Amino acid sequence: MPGKSKIRFKSLEFKDLEKVMEIETLSNPTPWSIGSFIDCINSSYQNIVILSDNLLVGFCISTVNFTESHLLNISIHPNYRSQGLGQLLLNESERELNKKGVSDIFLEVRNSNISAINFYKKNNYNHVGKRKNYYRSSDGREDGLIFTKHMHLSSFASISRFSIFFLRKIISFDRG
Ligand SMILES: CC(C)(COP(=O)(O)OP(=O)(O)OC[C@H]1O[C@@H](n2cnc3c(N)ncnc32)[C@H](O)[C@@H]1OP(=O)(O)O)[C@@H](O)C(=O)NCCC(=O)NCCS
């Protein structure tokens, strides 16, 4: 239980891949390949894992593109679900994205994934659209629901963005 266990977050590393693949295979009807996770590590994505008493029990992968992020994958090991760990992981991921200047998060979720849909709704994600037949499923295809969340930037992130804006202006002015 999170209340009794020591919870920690860190970035995904190559040594974590075996555990992450185990969780992914148990969680996703069409699991990502190990190559996809390697690509994430080698990219500028935000890849956070959650550890409970030093055991890796979940991960959250998000793209970071200036003010926007796409939450690509979040999973908690089935044995550790419904204990508040997904919530802690999402909080941490959003906090870190916000520090990087992200104000808008997008994601897709399977129409049939009721627990994840509840999870996102509870976290103030708004259902804004549908991708028809977006996912492969056991009996063909199923729709993907698109959710977004707008976050107010932390004051630090706002100042950083403001500074970058003016630096860019100064550089382009110098270049004539
Ligand atoms: C979605 C997921 C990450 C949630 O993680 P979790 O640790 O089980 O979630 P938490 O215990 O922190 O629950 C947070 C909230 O999510 C919702 N929720 C979580 N599991 C739920 C379930 N089985 N049924 C309904 N709502 C659920 C609830 O609103 C819950 O709040 P509450 O406990 O106050 O009711 C987890 O279910 C998971 O790994 N699922 C498989 C992978 C997946 O589908 N990822 C999303 C892909 S888009």
C-alpha cells in the first residue's frame, strides 16, 4: 500500500526494460515492443517509473513538445492496481511536464477501458473526440476516445517561457 511503502520516482533506464516489458505485456492488449521503449529512452520524451519499496511497479511515457504533451502510455502492474499508485504516478508526471512548460496534455484510450476512462475523468481530463476503429481488439477494431487536459503553468515555467520568448526575439533582432 502506498501509505506503508516507500514510493519513489525516477527516469526509465535500460536496466528497467525487463520489468517494464513484464508490466506492459500484462497491461496492454497490443503491447509495445521493447524497441518502442528503447526509442523512448533515446528520445526527448519524459519517461517516469514508479518504485514501491524499490520495486518497479509502473511507468508513464509522455512526449514533450513545447507547451503540448501526448501521454502515450501509463501502466501499473496488475498486482499493485487500485492502491493509489497510478494516481501518484500521474501526479508526478503532470508536475514534471508542467515544470517543462507543458500546459496541454492529450491522450487516447480504448472505448472499452473503463478503469482508465474513470482514472482520466477523475483527473479532470475532458473527452473531446473519437478516433473510429483506432485500436486493434480481440474481435476486430475498437474506437479510441481522445481526452485532453489544460493545466495552468507553474510560475517558474511561466517565467522560463517568457524568458525564452524574449531571448528568441533578441537573437532574431541581432541577426537582422
Ligand atoms: C489506469 C491505471 C494506470 C490506474 O492505475 P491504478 O493504480 O489502478 O489507479 P489508482 O488506484 O491510483 O486509482 C485512481 C482512480 O482511477 C479510477 N480507477 C482506477 N481503477 C479503477 C477501476 N478498476 N474501476 C474504476 N475506476 C478505477 C478511480 O477513479 C480511482 O480513484 P478512486 O480510488 O478514488 O475511486 C491502471 O488501471 C492500469 O495500469 N491499467 C492498465 C493499463 C492502462 O489501461 N493504461 C491506460 C492506457 S490509456
